[in-house]
Amino acid sequence: MDIRAIDLNLLLVFDAMVEHRSVTRAGEAIGLSQPAMSAAVSRLRGWFDDPLFVKTGMEMKPTPRAEELAIPVRRVIETVRGEILQRSGFDPARTERTFTLITPDIGEVNFVPRLLARMSQLAPGAQLRTIAKSRPAAAEALESGVAELAIGYFPDLQKAGFFQQKLFDSAHVCIVRTDHPTVGERLTLREYMALSHAVVRPEGREHVFEQFFEQRGLKRRVLLELSHFMSLLPVIESSDLIATVPRDLADVCRRYGTIRIVDTPIKSPVIAVHQFWHRRVHKDPASLWLRGMVQALFTAAQA
């Protein structure tokens, strides 16, 4: 028999007949009239080339072929109901799933410690993995399922097929070592331009402040270029260089190093930090749980 010719609804008819041994009672159990039920039984007999149910006294008794089919048919119905039609749940306390996030090095130091701490409480068996991707490559990684979530500044993901949720805004500020010999509590634009600067230019990810500066035709004395934001901490601590970075990174640097934060002398752009995900995981229970945890941790943290 060709499986393409099988109407799976007839398996419900067969199962009801096995249980109730009556066309009328079986039809009532699954919501079919007696004529419709009789027609369905007739089709089943044609499929299997067997009478299947034979009138014996007051009931329709299964033939040996029907008895042979009873358990496999019930197994198919239970599989469809329990594993296909039933919406899958997610129990964080029991999961051993690995969650993969796309985030730059700023995100690793800002998001991962708190996220890991919360996961260790709620999902002790889960694993967390972070990967760095250029902004264009992040879309492909989310589409393919390499990662569930991207957290940070990803303007390329603001397009069809992706969802986003804003977490917080991060302005730009300056960082210098605590005992910097010339930088006080405030900076004029002239003082700022006269200083030696460290600039981060990540591969595949433009620096928003650098673009902002260049668009205004302003040029600073850049003494050092780096490819990773977190390399700034030891550099700034051990030199008289100044760096202009997002506020969330500056807070991390101050937390872990002898760093002082100073306002920029020019109104700088604000970065809107979002979490992004692809529509393929929009209703996935595990992804919903992860996104909810990220929102609870980082919108409240910046409020």
C-alpha cells in the first residue's frame, strides 16, 4: 500500500472501532454520524483488504488482522497527539541545552557574567556559548541556527525576518587613568583634541563614534589603534592616552580597573542596544525563556 493514499483520520475510526465494537458508539466517540462512520469503515476494509470488524451477536468483533493492527495504530495516534500536535514545553531546571549568543567583546564582559549567574540558578545544566560575528555575518548565523540571539548594536538586523527588542541606550564617554596628569573633571574640545587617543576599530564592525567624528571633519591624534575594546583597560591604566567608548564599557572598565570616566566635550551619538532573533525561533519555548531572562536582567539593570 502506498502511504500517500492513506487518510490518517481513518486511523481514528479504526481505533474507535477497536475500543467500542459498535459503529454507532464509535461514531459518537469521535464525532461522526452513523452513515459517515459506516463509510469510513468501508474504506478501511478496502485499504487493508480485510473485513476488520465482523458482526457477532451485539458487537462488531475485530478480525485477526484488526487485532494485529490495533497496537501499532494506537501507537501512531499517541505519537501524533503527544509529539506532533502537543506544543513542546521547556523546563529550564532540567535542560542541558547549549545557548549560543552573538555579541562583541563589550557584550561578553557586560552581559555574560550576569547572564551566567542567573542561568546557574535557573538552568544549572544549560551551557552558554558566545561567538563574534561581523554585522552582516550575524544575520546568516541567526538564520541558519548557529546562534539563537544577538545582543548589542546590529543595524543590519533591522530588516524583514528578524525580531528585535530594545534593552537600553548607551551614550559615549571618555576614559582615562585615575591619576591622569592633565585631564580633570571636565574637558574642553580643544583639550580633548590635543590629547593622544586610543581608538578601537573592530574587524567587520565600525565604531559609531569614529564615524560621527569623521563626518564632522574632526581629526584627533590617534596614537594607538586596537581591534578589541577590552584591550583598552590595561592600555589606559598604564598610559596617558584617552579613549572614547560606550558608557556600558566604561562602567565595566571602572569596575575592574583604576579608570576615571569623563564626559565628552561634544554631544556624542547614543547607541541603542537590542537583542535580535530570527523568526525561526520566535515561538521556540527555550528561546522565549532566554529572551525573557535577557530582558529582565538588562532593561532593569540600566533603568
